[in-house]
Amino acid sequence: MRRRTGWTVAVGAAAAGAVAAGALAFGGGARDGARDEGAAPPATAEVVRTDLVLSKTVDGKVDFAGRRPVKPAVEGTVTVTAREGATVRQGQALYELDDKPVTLLYGPVPVFRGMKKGDRGTDVLQLERNLRDLGYGAGLYVDVRYDAATAAAVKRWQKSLNRTPTGRVGKGEVVFQGGPVKVVEADAALGDQVGPDAPVLTAASPTPVVRADLDQGDGSLAARGTKAEIRLADGKKVRGKVTGTVRPEGSDDEPGGDGITVEIALDGSAAALSGRAARATASVTFVSESRRAVLAVPVEALVALRGEDGGYGLQLVPASGPTRMVRVDTGMTADGRIEVRGAGLREGARVGVAAQ
């Protein structure tokens, strides 16, 4: 993904530099400040009440949450391929190997063996829960034991799939996933020979998200809960929050290196992206901090005050009469403006600004 230019804010050193420039432009003669009280400045600016927002905008792509490869547990020939864009749910076939369906079942433990009568384990527990939920659990006590009742339930399920009712579950006959999956990419074509070393398809959660790349130095924006505004390709804006980092696309490495890939969940995501194709581009603006309805001035208006107390001031320029210096407290800086607070400050007042 192409990253756009950096921060649209002036913070820290930039603000200090602006203050220094102001002090030099109006240096000397003031008892407390770097500018002379009463001397007219070369330019003025208005004190405004506004919202200040620290943000960064990058390019992103619409995607689906939790992309992951689905690899077959056994070798075989792909006889029915996954249809890209399809949502597969519990009990439905993800694809077929050697003319036999590979069925999606729900559970966090991946397939690591075939299951038969006498086996015990969490994979058996997952299987029995699925059999019950799919309507084949008559007389079945859901636990970690693969007993005669489990075998009977498996036979009923196998008959519904037009498979030989063996009462056993082969290692390559099912795939466990955490819930429904969206087929976002068919990695194997009809007739391909596949095995455990290569994916048949790439699956994801049906929940649409936006993925974006950040620079390594923008780690604070990758924190869970960071707010973002997404402008979609059609111009529509939706809001979202960072849910975490993911592996960079096409990489087997953990997040890190030169950049950070983040995943953003969208507010009202299903409605916002209904019918929208995956991989569409989007513009993502991350908001790390905001201040609402504060008084602000250009950073060039700040004056470095001399004396024991130091700090910053503003040169107030009334409509008539001499100017005067007022001490101010400063806050957040964004887009060349800085938040200010001080006695005598009001919206619409004019303040001196350093020469450019």
C-alpha cells in the first residue's frame, strides 16, 4: 500500500521553533516578553474557537477480518473449488477433495487427527457440539468421549451428506473454524493436487474491515481503540476503531519491520459495506487526540516570556490604543494552531504574529 505524506500537525519541536522565530522577530526592549508592549506588530491573527485534531491520513483497503489460509489435512485432488465471495456456515462444504465434501464445523481447536470410537479430547467435544447444533444429537451426551452415541450421531450426519456411514470422522473430512467464514480467495483451481503444505483457499470473518499500513514510528496509532475515519471509494465516510495489528500481506513474519499493518473495525460495518467488493481502496484518517471548542491561535503568535516565571504570552492588539502582553497557558497543537488559555483572552480578539 502506498503511504501518504506524514502528520498534518505541528507539534513539539515545531511549535518551539515557531516561538523562537517570534522572539527573534520582535526581540529586545520588553520587560517581560520578547515583544515590546505597545509596539504594533507587523501582522495580526484572530483568536478563534475551534476543534483541534491530531491526525494522520494513509491509504487503506477494504477487507475482511482475520484473513487466514485454509490448508487441507490430507493430500487429494480438488474436485469442487471454493467460490470467492461466498459465506460458508456450520455444516456446509468449504470445498471438495476427491469428490468428497470437506465440511465446515465450529471450534477453536484445529483438526489434528481422525476421530473414532474410544477417542477422548477437546476435538471430540467440538465434534459433538456441532452434531448437536446441526440436529444429529439425539441421545448424545456432549463430552470429551467418542462413544457409541457419538458414532451413531456421526452415521446420521454422514448419511445426510451422501457419504458412507462409517461412524468415524476422517482427518481430512472436516475443517474447524471459529465461526462462519468468507471465502476471500480461491488459492487452488479445479483439478489441482493439494496437500498440507499449501492452502486451498483463504478465509476470513464475514465482518468487513479496513486494513492500512503505518510507519513503525506511528506505534501509538496502532493501539486498540484508536479512532479512525474512513473515506470509501464512492466518497462516503464511515467511522471505526483499530482492533489490533495483523501480519503484513504476503508475509509469514509477525507484524514489525519497516511498518505496521492495522485492522480497523467499522461502526455499522455491515450496512456501510453491504455489497462492496473486498480489496476496494479507502482513505484512512487516524485520530490520536482531539480537543473540542478551544481557543486557538497560530503558533507564530506565541512569545517566549523572559523573567523568573518564563512561559509564553500573546500580544493583544485592540482596535484602538496600545497593545499589551498577556501570559497564556498552552495546550494541544495541530494544523499550525495551538490551544491557549489566559485571562483576558476571548474569541475574536486580535493578536500579534511574527513576520514570515
